[in-house]
Amino acid sequence: MCGIVGYIGFREAYPILVKGLRRLEYRGYDSAGVALINHDNKLSVLKTKGRVQDLENYAKDKDTTGTIGIAHTRWATHGEPSNANAHPHYSQSENLALIHNGIIENYAVIKAELIDKGYTFHSSTDTEVLVQLIEYIKKINNCDLFTAVQLALNQVVGAYAIAIIEKGNPDNIIAARKSSPLIIGIGEGEYFLGSDASPIVEYTNKVIYLDDEEIAILSRNKDPKIVTISNIEKTPEIKELEMNLSQLERGGYPHFMLKEIFEQPETLRSCMSGRINVEGTNVTLSGIIDHKDKFINARRILIIACGTSWHAGLIGEYLFEEFCRIPVEVEYASEFRYRHPVIYSDDIVIAISQSGETADSLAAIELARKAGAFVYGVCNVVGSSIPRNTDSGSYTHCGHEIGVASTKAFTAQVTVLTMMALAIAKEKQTIEEAKYLEIIKELQHIPDKIQKILDLNDKIKELSLIFTYAQNFIYLGRGYNYPIALEGALKLKEISYIHAEGYPAAEMKHGPIALIDNEMPVVTIATHNTIYEKVVSNMKEIKARKGRIIAIITEGDETIKAFADHYIEIPSTVECLDPLLSSIPMQLLAYHIAVNKNRDVDMPRNLAKSVTVE
Ligand code: F6R
């Protein structure tokens, strides 16, 4: 989703801003722009539809001098992708330039009022309305830029992360946030701004995470000042960034997605590190230990998430019900927040999110907290909004995920949920010691087993060629592998744009089996587990209708090999850990089909990495 970069200091701003925009490209966008106060004190805005490269081409013969500037990548919400709708937006007098992530919900009313007062608009965006409002307020109150921003933000309803600069005022950037992340990087005599840490990390590891309704005044050669929109001054809290630069580079892989798929043995080791003891006999999650009574006495677990994280949540449902004997409901955050859900004060709400910034998940958390439930976050991005708005939680520690299609974050989420289920079950004494030890032992073998599947990459690539031109795909699984069928279908559709559906295998005969003919590829996960025989029967039903079966099977399964059209063998494991292995061929298959189709794998069309609008 939209990205923000800002700089004020002693260096030329433009190269820093453009590099920052490139670092943010992974978030998904359709236009890009910069605003600079040039060396001759002019305020110039350069922007264009398209990629950062298009912006650079456009800016080649323009004045890009100046040591202060703001820059933006836009993911269209109000108004189509176009030059006019790209950010930054000028105010009427062209004295102010503003960039904005989020949505101003009451923009139409404010716009109508400003039109009545003689303001004209050049774009269809809510952002232009905000910059015009700031200018109007500044004019009628004859106040400084900070005061005008503060007064304006008291009038707007919605979500924002903004940065604004002013002609003739080369010493200040004003930035503010509400429900959309904004980070300030603190250098020596310079400040950086980013909607996430990626444009900042190569310059400094000291950051301030702005909180909701806070406005930052970044002035040349002065300490940063933070004041809320209700005019309360805050002491800036400087934190250390956990990200490093190598996480932002492809490291020899053609795409971030492939790099992230191959990183999984390492990311899962890092996810388990310090949580499973050296003897391999115990799982400790401090977030659970510190609140163990809450978990022991929980009436119910509600899991809220979106997309791939929601699929991880479905696996959590199987884990918590089987081992902890706590009833679980898994909800799409976007539905949960608007459907007047029943939430008890002795419910535990687990919010799962890679980015920690998903707007719907944040709203669902707010609802749960208001109802008095205990909220636990499972997030990847350290310091993001969800960990800061939950009672406790566990990080997934899988490093920065750049590919829009989530891979390593998903397996790390499932690993954390598994460890949570084990830790709670042990406290509740709902798991037998032998089972507990067996799962912990097997968890530690998972990274090596994933590596074995990654070694099949060439075979999966070859297989992908056969199916590149399929129009539709069906993915089937049961039990712990059912969410993986959904996830496999999602991976394929988001990066290859092929229509794909995931189903629990036994549901086929209740309708979807009508779709099966000799052109329909059916990816079926059929590993050796308690419902293996039933899945085999479901596969036979598909085969009888000439569907083309690609089976994900346990190594050495001669029964399925004998009738499947194609198969991928994966190592055996305990049933509850199956998803950590069966998800890997799904990721690789989707990846190679998308590459064969020449798709933009890391930045698929219409998608954003961090969905900060609802
Ligand atoms: C798909 C994908 C999305 C995200 C979803 C939630 O590959 O990445 O479906 O899972 O947008 O995002 P987070 O986990 O950041 O809350």
C-alpha cells in the first residue's frame, strides 16, 4: 500500500528519497512523486503515474536540488492511477506540498465547503482536500504550519500518515499519524521518515514510532518535537531497529519471493530459537507464561486475521482445539469488526498479522479490547501497530518479508501457533507428556525436512511448465491440510492471476465436483495421517471424472503414485506439523507458474503488502 519517505538534513535529499521509494516498491503502488524545497527556495513537486523508474526519467532534466523533501508511492483508493492523482499534492497557492497514506472519510464534505470558498481541485483524491484545508486554516488563523496541521487534523475523520513541507520554510517537515504507520529515523544532524523502516535502515538504527494522533516537528539542527492533535507535548521515545540492510536485498535470487521461500529452514530456526530449550523438552513463550491464568481459564479463543494470516489462524483452530481443548473461532477481521460479535471478557483474542499494520485487524483488536477480552498478537514486524496495541504477544522473527505473496511469514506464524498450543496445553495439562515431547522433537526436525523439499525445486519447476496455461485450478486438503489447500490456491491466484479455489476434499461432491473434467488440474494434499484413506477416496472420485491430479504425498507412497498424474513427495512428520511441510510445494508451484507466465511475482497487480486501509 502507499509508501512515505522524507528527509531533512545536510545531504542532497533527492537521491535519498528515490532510494527510499525503491525500498518501498514491494508494498505495491501505481504512481510515485517527490516534493523538494530546492536550493533557490522554490517548492517543486515532481510526480508521475507508473514506477519509480518513470519518476526518475521524468525528473532527469528538472531541478532536484535541496536538502529537504518528501516522497510517496501511491496505491489508488480515491481516483484512478494518474499523474494528477499521484502525490505529493500542492495546495491552491502551491506554497504547501503534502503526501498521505490512509483515507480521509469526510473529505467530500470538506471539499464542498472549500469549493464554496473558492478553492479549485486538480485531482480526485482525499489528500488534495487535506492540503487545501491546511492552507485555508493557516490563512484564516494567520498561524504557523504546525498549528494549521493540528487544527486541520482535528477536523478530519479517517486514517492518515502525512508529511508536509512549505515553500520558504526549508527547515521543517511536519508529519503526523493516525491508524497508518509512520517512523522517524534519527541520524546525526538529519532526520528520515518512512511508512516503514525499509527506507531508513541504511542510515540509522535509531527510530521513533509515532503513535496515533501525534504530530512530529522535524527541524534542522533541533531535537524532534512531538505534540498530539489535542496539544499535549510528548517525550520522544527512541527505539532501536531490528531490521538490517541485507534483509532488503535479493541476495542472488531472481525474486524476493524465491529468496523468502528458500529462507524458511533458517527463519523457522530463528522463530523457535530461545523458545525451545536445548534439551528439546520444553517450549517457553514469555507472552504465555506472563499471562498463563488467562489462558488456563479462557472460555474461548477468537482468532482474527486477514488473507494468508487467516489461513494460519485456521491451522491454529485445529491446534488449540486438539491440544488445549479450548473452543476456537476463526474470523476475518473485516467481517468481525462490523458484525456485532459476542465477545466475553474471559475470551482470548489472537490477532495474527505479518505486517502488524492491517487496518481491519487493528479495528477488530480495538473492538475486542473494548469488550474486555485479552488480546494476544502474533506479528512479524517489530514495533508495528498491532504489537503496540495488544496485551501481550509473540513475534514470528522471520525477518523482513518483501515479496507481496506471504511465504516465510506464514510458516513462522504456524510455528508460533504450534508453540503456543503446546505451551498452553502443558499449563492446562490437556496434552500427554509423550505427545508433547514428540511434537517438540519433530518441530526441531522441520527446518531440515523443509530443506529436503526445497531440494525438489527443479522437479517442481519442470512440473509447473505442464500447467502454466491452465485456466483454473482446484486445491484439496483435509484436516490440518485443508487450510493449506486454501493457502495454495491463494498463492497461485495472487501471483499468476489464474483462477484457483481451495476446498476441503470431502466437500467436492456437494457441488464443486461439477467443475471436474480432463482439463482441470487438482492439487491434492494426501499425506499419511489419520484421514489418509478418506482423502484417497476423494482423489479416486476426481480421477473417475478425469481430473488431472497433482498429489502432494508422503515419501514412498506407492498407492497414490500408481494413479496420480503427477506427484511431489515430502518427508513424513506428525500430523499437526504437516502444514509446515505441505505449504512448501504450494509456494514453489505457484512461484514457477507465475514466472513462466512472466508475471511480476514480487509486486503482483492490484496488491499491496501492507493493507493499511479497510
Ligand atoms: C497473501 C498475503 C495477504 C496478507 C493479508 C494480511 O500472500 O500476504 O493475504 O496475509 O493482507 O496481512 P497481514 O498478515 O500483514 O495482516
